Amino acid sequence: MNISIIGAGVSGLAAGCYLQMSGFQSKIFERHTSYGGLCTSWKKGEYTFESGFQWLLGSGPANPFYQLWSELLDMKAIPFITHESRMDIEVRHTQSLKGEKVFRLYTNINKLRDYLIETSPEDQLVIEKLIRSLRQMQSYEIPPMIKKVPKLLPLKEKIKYIRFLPLLCFLNRVKKETNYTFARKLKSPFLREAFELLFDGDELPLMIVTMPLAYNDLQAAGYPIGGASLFVSRLKDKYLSLGGQIRYNSTVRKVLLKNDRATGIQLENGEEIQSDIVISAADWHFTVFQALNGLYVNKTIRDLGSQERLKVYYSLFIVSLGIRRTFEGESHFLRFPLDQDLVSPDSTSYSRLEAHVYNYDPTLAPQGKTVVSVSFYTRNADFWITLRETDRVRYNKIKNEFAEEIIDIMEKKFGRIKEFIDEADVATPATLYSYTNNWKGSAQGWLPGKNLIARSPVEYTLPGLKNFYYTGHWCIPGGGLPVAIKSARDVVQIICYDTKQGFGIDQ
């Protein structure tokens, strides 16, 4: 049975691996010259610039996603690093009892506890409750649904899930806590301001930070040395070793249909490829409303298209610098306030800067040199996308002028930047959109709302359409690599069930 997969990102490659392991023949059609999708990095001179890959949930055995990654990769052969601090946040209006302006979010839970209590003894009861919550996250057994698709389980197996009721109750309780609601419980102005700034001033579920922290502490949410490209290249190599094929420079125009069944794909050049099943691991909006012409939708899907139900995750503006100097002692990930607001050409105003100093990955720059990147989140991706399409000269001019403003700020903050820059690269939301086709240049699918554990209405199948399946980071709000591999695995299990074929991992 032949299966066509649209998109060679992590989810497409993972789905391809599971399909090959289950006895199917698959071929991936990728619109660009390389693989990886959003999980990517690129070379410029002697330097490798990252798209923002910071940590991988499941880098160690303490997290169940390690089992999934290990099905496809030799995880023991990948060197990971767990940073002492998840991030450093420089506050503006307050200071700690010691007169410090920088808050450190330590990844060692005991160290974090001691630091928080030393910083604010009067908040010890609130802090101890937070630490107990982190320990509880570590103690719960993760339900087997991470490896099984719940709807495929027989009733007697589903009944067994009752033993996970304490975990569900715990998640239901902690999902309601945001960084703002937690901050309001604190007496220390310094800690209150720091927690309010965890998401650069936005209010989001605190669990977005606390869950990775719980696994950072267990060495199970680390950064892979070599970054995104090296990591995803291992997945690509696995897929090819299993007999899979990738066709690059093969933009899919539409899914071929007959009697409400997917029968193959048509490429932009008019070539038609027949297949028994089609999987899209591409952008969901493109898939539903362009490749399938909006023919298989319901009210829920239409509401998604208007963003009435979920908001699209922010897009990114990234300035990457290759600098011929080292940054010993600097935080690897620092957020700091600006003397005056910086206004982007897309009209977004920023009062803070986010700097990522890759002084811990020797593969990204030659000895004695360092990659430093600055990233901004924006909801105005359409400005950049439209400008690039309509006026490339002006687009290049204003993005470079904005990058110069950012470099000036970095020079003032760190010193000795400008004169040592070997390479500079500017990626806008239009860059992200151009390379991934991700709707509105989204960096991670849907933005998680206050109900962090809610599922996305983007399903693995579409109403009224047979022989078609969907996978990717749009399947769960927040997206990311765990969602990419989990959704790919789920989809292949569903395909195996529908075609009465054994799932390769279970055989």
C-alpha cells in the first residue's frame, strides 16, 4: 500500500518512519530543498544559526517521550545539556533583598526552592506549595495513552485508566494557575514582577514553565548539542534507512479526490501522483482550505479559520549574529528591559529584549567565537508576509534597519558587539512563512489558552473524507516536537487499524 506524505518536517518524517516499520511504502513530498520544517538551523559563513530550538521534552528516560524518541533514534548517542538556569529575567521596577535585578529560574528544584525562599522568606508557604507541585509532576505515572490512541483501546483497557484519576485531578487543578494568579499570591515585589514577566508580560498557564522545569530537574528536558539540524538529520537518516523516499522541490498544489476519497496528490508543476492514502504533515490551514479547497469542514473547523476558537501562536523576528568573541559568564537565555520602547516596522511595541547566547554549543561557531540571537514575538506577521510579496526592496530595507537598531541595543547591553560581528542574519515572519508555509508565520501552531491540556479541534481525519489523515503540531495547542512525534505515531496507529495491518512497534 502506497502512502504520500505532504511535508518533511518532524511529524512527516516520524510518520514516514512508523509507516515503513509497519509494512507500508511511503514517499514524502517537500516544497523546499531540505527537511526539518520549523525544526531547522542554517549555515552562514563559519556559523550555524538556530531557529529557536532550546530544549527537547524526553531527552532522558525520566520522561515518557524518551520512549517514543528511542523508537526512532539512538537517544544514548545524542549529547544533551541541561542548563543551570532555564532563563534569567532582568526586572525593571524592583530588586531582591540582596539588591539584585536579575531573577534566575533554576532547573534544579532544590536549588530553585532555596533561591526563592532566600529571596523572599515571607513567601515560603507559597513557594513550598509550588515546589510540591513540581515534585508531584515528577511522581505521577504517565498514562499509556502517550503510546496508544485512546479511541482505539477496547473498553476493558479504558476502564483501567481509572487509576490515573489522581493525575487528572492534579492537572485539572494546576491548569487553572497562570503566572499572573501565582504572582498575586507573592508578597515580594521582586518575585511578583519576575513571575509576571515569565511570558514577556502575557498571562499564560504556569504549567508551560513548571512542567519543563520538573523534567529539567530529572535531566529529561535538555538541549541536544548540534541543535535542530543535527537532531532532525538523525530522523531523516532513519526514515531513509527504512526504505522511505523524499522528493524535494515538490510543492503540493492539491489533494486528488474521487467519490470523497483521497487518491493522491497533484504537484505545482501539474504532475499527479496516485496513492492509496494521503497524509498531510503540512500547515493545517493550507491543507484544509487550499489543498482540499475547504470541501471537508464543519462549523468547528470554520471557526478555527476565523480564529474564533483558538489564537494562532506568535510569529518570530530573529536577528542572529556570528561574533568573534566569547561570552563567558553570560546567561544563555536572558530577557531584559529597554531604556525606551522599541517599535517594530509592523507597529508592535517592545519594552524588553530576549537574547539567546549559544556559548554552550561548540558546534555552532569556531573556537573563541559565539552565536548570539535576539528574537521578538509578533502577532502582525501579515505585515511582513505581504510586504515581502509586494515590495521586496522596501522589505529588505526596513528589516535591516530594524536589525541595526537591535544591534545597537545589544552593543549597549553587552559591549564589544559591533566591531566583532562576522556574520549577521535577519529572519522575519515572512522568512518563516516562506520556508514552512505555516499559517500567519506561526512558530508553533495554536497558542495555548488557559486550559493548557485541552485538545485542538484539528483532528487526524476530516469529516466526510476517506483515505486522508492529518498530523503535525497543530493537533495540540502549544505544538512543539513532542506533539509532532505523538501525532505522527497516533496517525499511523489509526491507519494500521483502518487497514487491518499490524503497527510496526507492536510486532
